[in-house]
Amino acid sequence: MELMVVVAIIAILATMALPSLQSGKVRDQIVAALPLANIVEGPVAQAWAATQTFPADNASAGLPAADKIVNNAIHAIAVDNGAIHVTFGNSAYAVIAGKVLTLRPAVVDDAPVVPVAWVCGHAAAPERMTVKGEDRTTVPEGFLPFNCRGPGK
């Protein structure tokens, strides 16, 4: 009887721990996949430094089509007025497949010499910087890396 109580307690604890383990694995997959976005950040930041405008799309940034920028967890990376929209797919976990994580450029409008800072997902802009582009993040908040969550989350 005591053994059955112990087994029941262990089962309850395991059931409670499972969602947090899944969230951690999904976050790890997102973090591991995001370095692919670095190849897109460079041309977007260079456009700002040269012209104080952002490219409208992949072609105007001198990049391949969105569906050509892929890896194991990323289905496509699209540029839209400076914002970078990363769509998860391929072998990504099912809970994020088809979901989008946006990286938006933050700039100091009257000082183009200041490098572009990248704001992930729902995160706030650095102080005295203005975020450009639309946040289209659809990855559920619980799966976002901590630096991509909104203030106080």
C-alpha cells in the first residue's frame, strides 16, 4: 500500500514537471536556430547605416527569397521594412511549427552612426532607441526565450 502511494506521488510530480521540460526544450531549439538570422541582420543594418532606411523585403536587402533561408528548425526568414520574421518549421517541435518570431531593428533616429540593436519578439526597445517594423511574433509566450518576452513576463 505504501509503495502505491509513493508511485502515485512520483507520477503526480512527473506530470507537473513535464510541461516545464517541454518548454525548456522548445526554447533551446529556438535559441539554437536563431543564429541563421544573423545573415539577414547584417544587410538590414548596413542599409540603415548607409541610407537611414530599411529594406522593404529580402530582394531589396540583397538576400535570397525567404523560403531559401532555412535550417533544421526554420522554414523561412523574411524581411519586411527592416523587421525580420523567422517562421519555424522543418523539424521544429510541433508547438512552434508554422509560428513566427520577429526580430525588429532598434535605432537612434538622429544618430545613424549608432549600430542597430535587435529586439526579439515582444521585448522592449533599449532606452533612447526607437523600434522599427511590425512585431508579428506568434510563438506562445511560454516558449519564447526570456530575452524575447514582453516587459515583466
